[in-house]
Amino acid sequence: MDPDRLYFRQLLAGLDLAEDDMVAQQMVNFVYLVGDRETGEAVAIDAAYDIDGLLATCEADGMRLVGALATHYHPDHVGGDMMGHGIQGLRELLARTSVPIHVQADEAPWVERATGVSADELVTHASGDTVVVGEIPITLIHTPGHTPGSQCFLVDGRLVAGDTLFLDGCGRTDLPGGDPEQMYESLTTRLAQVPDDAVLFPGHLYSEKPSAPMGQVRTRNVVFRPRTAEQWLTMFGR
């Protein structure tokens, strides 16, 4: 793929978007824009906090939003109510532009409840499906554990992982829909297809750096140290 053709923006909520939002500053979520510079088409990943700002960024870059992808249903990634705080997300996006919202099939009912978006506004997917933006393919990888339908997105050597995997640690498994055994399988089996030279882009800025090669993450991240499922569950099966 022509490296100049891929459009890829990593935006930090509370800094690049929603800069005056105290919740965004505390949660340090990443929002992503991915697209094809030649066609001018882009999709948003985990559109939350500042929909107008996100659309303005896309437009300023000469791109047009044609869809959205969600890693999982939590309000800091798709919008909704979080501990009494209202967060903008998919519902506000759809009020401004009619675009398909791509979610993993198991996550669809959770996304509906969290956001108020209706089922007919969601496009459901299985693991291995591809969403094409212009001529840029984005491969969807189902990685349950943090939530039943958590998914990661692999695009041109970049893994957008939501809360499945961070540079340090992984997503919690003690929230509704979480499952530590599934998280272990997702990290060690489902993400095994992602090569070491792919770059991990997480859902939150929980480390000093915003991204890192998967090989480095696999070497340094404590969640990859256990050699068996039993060891992993002993350490992380909370």
C-alpha cells in the first residue's frame, strides 16, 4: 500500500478534542480517524466526547466521514451515561450525519443500551470481516474478554485495540460482560495473527508513549508473562 495514501489520525480526548471536558481529561481516551487520502473518505473509531470537533478535524484534513467503528460498548468509547456524566458519541454523530456504525455482532445489544442507537443503525460483523474505506481495508478481529464483543482493527500494520490491550496491561475483566478466560485467549490466540512489527494503538493513554510495536509490547507487558492459562488466571483473573 502506498504509505502516502493511508490517512491515520490518533486524537487524544481532553487535549486534541474536548479540551475543556474534565471527564475527557481524566479518562484520556483515544479517538481515531482512518481513511483513504485519494478518495477523501474516512471512518472514525470510538467517536466520543466531541463529535463536532471530530467532524471539524476530519473536514480540515480534506476528508469526509463515511462511517464509524466501535471497539466496545463502554460510554467513554461510544457515548452515553457514565456514572452520571453524559458523554457524546454515536447518537450525536448520527444526528449530524447518516453513516453506518460497525460493531461486533455480540456487542450490538450492549451498544444499543449504552447509546440509545437502534439496531437498524448498526452493521454487525464477525471476526475476520473487512471494512473497506475508499480502497483501504480494515480487518476486524473479535477479542472478547473486556466485553463480549470487543474488537480490534488491523489496518496497514497498525492495530487499533480499544481496551483489549494497552502498552502496559490489558482491559479489565470484572465489569459487566467481562471474562478473564476469554481475555487470555484473545491476547494469546486471537491476536497471535498480528505480527511483531505491527504498531499497537490503544484505547487510552495509560503509558508514557501513545503507541509501540507489538513485539515490544509482547516482551515488556506483564500480561504476556504467564505461560499457561492457569498462571494467567491466577495473576489477572479478577
